Amino acid sequence: MNPYLIASIVFACIAAATLLGMRLNAALPKHHLSADTKDAVRIGMGLVATMAAPILGLLVASAKSSYDTEKSEVTQMAAKVAFLDRVLLNYGPETQPAREILRQAVEGAISRIWTEAAIGREPTDPGSTWSEALPKAIQKLAPQDDAQRTFKSQAAAVTTDLGQMRWLLYEQTGSSISLPLLIVVISWLAIIFASVGLFAPSNPTVVGALLLAALSVAGAIFLILELDQPFGGLIQISNQPMLNALNHLAK
């Protein structure tokens, strides 16, 4: 989902609902706008607002939690990559082929995760490098002493973790936002703004304030959708940790 397009549609819908309510205010008979009518509408819309506000807040919190989780996974993955390279370096020069495979895997991950997200393409799977080529290269090592056996065991364990984390990042690229739930919440908000416009005086101050409120709601929807796309868009997870790890591999 394009956050800019969806947020613009949300703003347009809520603003249109507000203006429609103001038009109805001028068109309805006066007895339909009595104090008793206002109280009845206020009670009903208060119930809708009570349902909409927590759900909107939960959507923001859920998107932020998912974003933070993936950001943490990227940092952990970069740290494990750098650590694995040091372990292989400590093993000895025999690990040079495995280190080269690791470097190629990191370069490919950076290209696939961030480049494809930036251009809006569906992410491709990580391939066999993380789960096949790199583990096989490490398993081919033939330790000559206890120290090398320890380094090989550590390298194998970290490689397994990296393979799992890389596939986890791939599987998490799908949207975690429920589109039907988002539509229902936006519908509730449009109804609330229409009811406010129905009894609001039609002057520039009120219209401006309601439009600013509609813009704020659209901004919240934009924030939710942006956080739901952590590797592309305006609020994206930085690739700097992985670039730092790649720089370590070159040393």
C-alpha cells in the first residue's frame, strides 16, 4: 500500500464527510437540529469515538512494535556477521573461501532488502547462500587442534543463527496491517467528523480547525503505513549497521 496515496484518500474522505455534515446543517429543517437531537447524536458519536480512538492507537503501537523488532533484528544480524568474520579469521587462512561467501551474502542482502523496497518491488527470497553455501563452506573445514575445533563450532552456530534471521527478515516483509480493520476505523472517523460538521457553525475558523484535525488523522494513518514498510519510504530502517559489518569484512 502506498502510504502517500492512502493518507491522501483518508484526508479527502474525512474532509468531504465534514463538509457534507455542514451542508446538511443548512439543508435540514430546524427542528432536526434541536438541543435534544444534538444530545442524542453526541451520545451515539461518543460511543463510536470511544471505539475508534483505542483501535487507531493500537494500530500505531502495533506498527511501531513491528518496526522496532525488525530494526533490532537488522542490528543483531550485522553484529553476528562481524563476529562470524572474526571467528573465521581466528581459525586461520583456510577460512578465506568461507569469508568471501559471507561477504557476497552480506552485499546481496543489502541490495535485496533495501534496493527492492526502495523501488517498490516484491522482495525476492534470500537464495541458498545463507542456508547452504556458507554452512557447507564452514563444514568443509578440517580442524587441526582444539582451538580450531572451538572456532569451527562457534562459526557453525552463528551461521545457523544468521540463516534463520535472514529468512525471518524475508518472511516479515509482508504487511501486518489488516486492510478491513483500517477501512472500518476510517469509516468510523468519517462518521464522527460528519456529525461534528452537522452541528458546527459554518465559519472559516471552524472549517480550518476541522480540516487540520482531518489532516492529523490522515497523518496517523500515514505513520502506520510507513512503519509497516520498514525498509522503504520515508521512515525506513537504516542499512548502516550492515554497511559497517561489510566494512569489517573487507579488513
